[in-house]
Amino acid sequence: MTSPVGGTPRDGYTNACVGVDLGRDMTNSRITLAIDGYGGDHAPDSVVAGLARAAAAVPAADFVLCGGSEALKALLAPHAALAERVRLVEAPDRIAGDTKPSQAVRNGRRSSMWAAIEAVERGEAAAVVSAGNTGALMGMALLRLRPMTGVSRPAIAATWPTMKRPATVLDVGANVEADADQLVEFAIMGEAFHRAMHGIARPGVALLNIGSEELKGHDSIRRAAQILRDPALGLDFRGYVEGDGISAGEADVVVCDGFTGNVALKTAEGTARLVGSFVREALTSGPASRLGALLASGGLRQLKARMDPRSVNGGVFLGLNGLVVKSHGGTDAVGFATAVELAARLAASDFRTAVSDKMKWFGERRADERARAAQVL
């Protein structure tokens, strides 16, 4: 059994979310992205406005925009430069936020979400971006794109600001539970994703746990740690990290089941809003405070930008035979543009090849273990 092949690191840190200058990296070849025009709380207005911003940042990108053609044409009219790079696909239905995934899969074949995923399935686009119903998007993507060979369940990866540099946390909601093998799969996918996104040649990987001691956590976490320590896997495994270690930047890639990851993500988002409200309250509590805020306005603007969730918008469905980026449903044009730029960055990378190589190695290891277990029996 051979060791998996690593990916090629990229250099440059020009954007806190993306990590690389997309305009510079993608000038050699054009790339097409499929857009769910009716996905999101403020669609289609925020989608078209976000595309206009993303098109300026990623000049090598073209777009397949799915939704009601007449409505989308009207929104594109003020954006002549963008309209030249858009092909409209008529898909008049939209998936509501409260639609069950099973219903969406059965009844959503005329929807903008389905049409966008289908464009990737047919090879007409390199990735799909949607701010629509997360469960419906995962259900449709699983049906149409299927998991990669060796991947039992896809995972959602999110970019997480830290005291050091952006981290990747997964799973943040696709799988309520995960066994040891699935946690290893998440680690493999997350490491390749982080390398492609942020140019880190050898990202540090850790398992989210209730303590750093070897005996802490349930059996699946300890079993996953045992596998991840195998040097043949080629990962820089750092052991366990606790919840406060994510924002401290103790690891580049933090792995957990979807229930734990989603709770951690929502807790962090709520804490950020709480701190923001405390800062605003303190800086407007009296004349002296308001004067201090005026004098510190430059630093406060920088703090606001760093805490802006729109700068890290976009969760990626890892492990599918196609790229799917999920934008926050309530985001505005700025946040949606971030998700589109993220999709373009990933589509231009080789991270799926790196995942495939390591998954092949992991599959061989599992087959060897099963063979040895059968011999013992």
C-alpha cells in the first residue's frame, strides 16, 4: 500500500477569505459557474448584485444563471458587462426555505436550484453556488452528483477566522453523527480543501474534542485519531483541540461531526454579534465615549471588517463529484460575491485530485484491515 500524493501549494495572501488573488491566478483559462438565481432570502436581487461584484473580482469567470429568465433579464439590464458573461437558463420554480429535502428532490425539477446542479452534472459548469435551502441543496446534489469514490458521506466545510490565520472546520451540519472512518474522510477532504484555499503546504489537522488528553472523547474520536496518526497518510495531525482552540488558531483544519460543528459555528456567530453589540453600546454611552470612538474610527473600521461574517461566507460541500458552495441564505450582495469567488477559487484548484489520491490510500487500508479481521475469524 503506497503513501498518498500531496497537492501543490499556492502562494499569496491577498484576501482574508480566499487567500489568493483570483484575478491573477485565473487569467490563463476561463471558468464557468452555475448560479441558483432564486436561492436565498433576498434573491434574485442580491444574487445578481453579488454576481456583478464577483465578476469584477474574477474577470476569467462566466456564469450560467438559473431562474425566471424575464425577471433575471430585468435585473441584469443595469450591468451590461456582467450580462455579456451570463447565459440564462429558464427554471421558473424556487425551493422555499421550509421545504423538506425529500419534497424538494421529488418536486423540484423545474427549480433554479435543480437547474444549477444539473449544469455541473452535465459538465457545463465547474461549480454551483446557491443561497437556498441547505437540506434541499444537499439532497439534490447527492442525487445528481453522487459522492466521490471512497467517500461515504459528504461534509460541509466552513472558513473560520482565528487569531493566527483562517481555519477550516468540518463538518458543520451535513451529518448529525460520524463514525471513525467518516471523521478520517472529513480530515482528508478538509486538509486538501484548506491547502487549495489558503496556500498552506502542510495544514495542521486536529479533532475537536472535550479535552486534549489521549483518553478523552468517545470511541469514534479515539479510533479516528489512531488512523490519522499513521505517517503513511501524510497528514500533519496535531491530536485533539478543544472549542476555544479553534479561534486561537491551534489547528488549520478542525474535524468533528455535523451536530457538534453546527453548534460550535452558531455559538461563534452569536458570540461575535454579542461582542459587536457590547462594543457599540460602550462607544455610544456618553460624550467622552463618542469622542473616543471618533478618534479610534480607523481601528474600529478595521475591527468591523474583520468581524464581518460576509467576508467568510460560503460553506463547501466536500466529497461530491462536483463542487457545490452554499451561501448563507440571508446574506446580501457582498456576502454572495464572497461565495462566488470561493467557488471560482476552488474550481481552479486541484484539491479534488488530492482528495481522490488520499481516499484511494484510505480505501486500501480499510480493505487490508477487513482482510486481516476475516483471517482472524
